[in-house]
Amino acid sequence: MNTISIDENRLSDISRFAETHERDIVRDIARLVRIPSVEGPAEPDAPFGIESKRALDCALQIAAELGLGTVNCENKIAYASVGEDRGQGYLATITHVDVVPAGDGWSEDPFTLREREGFLIGRGVMDDKGPSVLCLYALKYLKDSGIPLRYPVRALLGSNEETGMGDLEHYIANYPAPLFCFSPDADFPLIHGEKGIYHGRLISRHTPINVLEMTGGVAPNAVPAKASALVRAETLHSTDAVSAEPAEPGLWRLSAVGISGHASMPEGTVNAIGRIVDYVLENNIPAAEELPYFRFLQKLHAATDGSGLGLQSADDCFTPLTAVGGKISTEDGVFTQTIDCRYGISTSGERITALLREAAGDAAEILVDADNVPFYLTLDNPAIQACIESYNLITGENARPFTIGGGTYARHFPNAAAFGPEHPERPAPDFAGPIHGIDEAARLSDFIEALKIYIVALLRLEELDF
Ligand SMILES: [Zn+2]
């Protein structure tokens, strides 16, 4: 095998490469940002719409200009490559060139890259067009350096990450998986595990008598900021948490406001549906036949750690289980409450379903919509060590990998991790917006640093036995 020593000379060569290509990198990110690659209707040779396809073509064009090999996988996903493929397996990075819609409120055109005080601003600069360009330049370094590569490296470029992951599904089904893959589409330093993600529905079985309608939330994976109900009652009074307005004789409209947040990180949120459920029970609104369902809902909304339903669980790999009732709706007198659970390795989707059925008794039917098992690589995994050591070498930090409750591209591969390039811990000015938000921004110096990290990590990964 080759031994690629990462000595001082190598490091300064990598630094020089990253710094001398800074303006080329900005130019190439601007080319991708210019394409509003939001998913559109499928067209011939453009399964995720014409703009996503244009972004894929543009990324391959950049790769070709950098002297990399290019392969288009049926216009769903594509990759740039370096090194000779002799069937020995390959390493990969994976990013995506599709974006979420710009939304209103941008200071200037979201699809024209702007620079301000060391930041790049435009839709997709951070998620995930900037990182896509960084991966292409990392491969260019490998190529230009002339280092013999034990494993070829592919920079995979998805075009449907934001809306369904049809890009990756296609790749996994039709191409061999990489030996190891890292995904620059998340936070630094390194994410070595992602919780299991469970989505279910709790469907009422009773006939409504006094609680006629419940509505709230926008998505199963978000804590709802608003909820309302239509109930039958003589007199009701508003409280700090719930306002009660007469609707028509004998009927009241209840509404509540909560504090929204992502279901994977519910700390500090307040569930508006839970406020309505508490109010309804405190005011003895449900008839006897309705009580079991509302008591069941109250247990769900009582605590975001699932303890009201006996779901709580914790282990050494992940933060404790979370359980969030994100959305409730009423159709033909049937209430449907969603549940989103993020769980670690000491429970399972089957166990969550069993506990929900036990807690529900006859009050609700439990349907499971999705159950993605937790994804976890141990800290002593050599690829995990190669990545985190590269990060610490370049930044001078002593950071440790961490786990999250969300899902990234990484969980779809047998051996993968999400690896930067966001630094939520580094303060940013007010004009620099978040991913998916207005004025999405990325610090250019962080990108140049990230490029060095990715090059060092790929060189270290080249040295491993897989
Ligand atoms: Zn992304």
C-alpha cells in the first residue's frame, strides 16, 4: 500500500492550493447559485425538473474543467472522479446541487451570488452548492498532486436531496456503495450517528360529542406553533395559554399559540396542541366516551421525552429519546394526531408501537408510517478517526464527533458520516442568514479551511484498509 505522509510540506502544499484557488471557488459557486434548482415537474432526461438537471450539468461541467472524470447517472445523480478504478472499491463524498425555494424577504436576488464582509450570500451557498464545489476542488488536489491513489475517489452530486432523496435511492439501487463516504451537508466537526426516526399516527375511535374538531401544526416533524378546536360548552373563559371565543350558540372556538421548533430538538418549544388538550380536560369538556382519547393525547404532549407514554429511553450513544405530536387534523369526525419519535439504540420502533398501543388501549388505533433505524459508527472506527483527526489537525481544536436526532445523506450508506462544513458555534453577523432561510450565507474563510480538512481527510482515508 502507499503511505501518504501528511508532513509539514504536504500541509503547506494543501494550504497553498486551497488559498490560491479561493477566487476560482467563488466563481464556480456563483455559477451553481445562478441556477434556481428547486424540484420541478419531471421531463424527459430531467426526472427532478429542468433546473435540477441544469445544476447537475453545471457541476459536471465544473468537474470537467478541473480535469476530473465525470459520470451522469441517468440525470438523477452524477459524480466526478479521480484515480483508477480496478474494482478495489472507492471512497466518496456526497453533496447536492438542488435547493429549497428562495422564499420572500431576501435583501437582493437570491440567485445572484453576493459577497459581503467575507461572507458569500445566495440560495444554496451553504446547503449544499458551496460544499459541492469544495469537494470538486478536493478531488482536483488529489489529481494535481500526482499522489498514487489506492482507492479512486468519487464526488457524488445529488439533485433531489431536499425533496425525497430519489437521487440517492437510484444510486444505492444501481451502483456499488462506497467503502466510506462523507457528506459535507451538516455541521462540523463530525456526525457519527443519527437517531432512529419513527413516524406514526394516533387515530381516534370514538364518535365526537363535545370536542368536534381539532386542528394544529404544519408538519409531523415540527412542534406546532398554532392549534385550534371547536367544542360544545355552556361558558368558557380564556386563559393565558388558550383563548376561548363563542362560535355559535353552544359552540366555542379555542385557539392556542405555542413555540415552534424542529421535532428532533424540542427543548424550549411549547406544543400548541398540548395546550388545547390540557384546556379541554381541565374544563371537563369531553364526554365520558371521548375522555380516553384526550387523556391519551395529554400523555403524548405532557413531555417531549416520551415519559407520559412510557417511551423514554437513553443510551451512551445518543441524547435521550424525543417524542413530538406535530400535527392534528379532523376528518369525518375522526381525529388524527401524528407522532414523531427520535430514538437511540436501547429501544426500537416495534417497542415504541407496542408501548403506544398499550397506552392507547381502545381509545386509538396506532398506524406506523415510517421507521428508520438508528445509524451509528463507533468512535474507534478508523474512518471516523481519520476524519476527526483531519479536522483537529487543520483547526487546532480538540473536537469530538457527535450524534444528532436528524437524518442526513450519511444514514443511507453502510459506512458514512456527515462532515461539516457549518460552524454553528462561530458567531456570524445578522446579515448572514441560515440554510433554508433568507440571505443564506457562508463564511468564505471557513470554506477554504473546510477544503483543507477534506483534502487531508481523503488522504488519510486512502491509507486505511477497508
Ligand atoms: Zn442539504
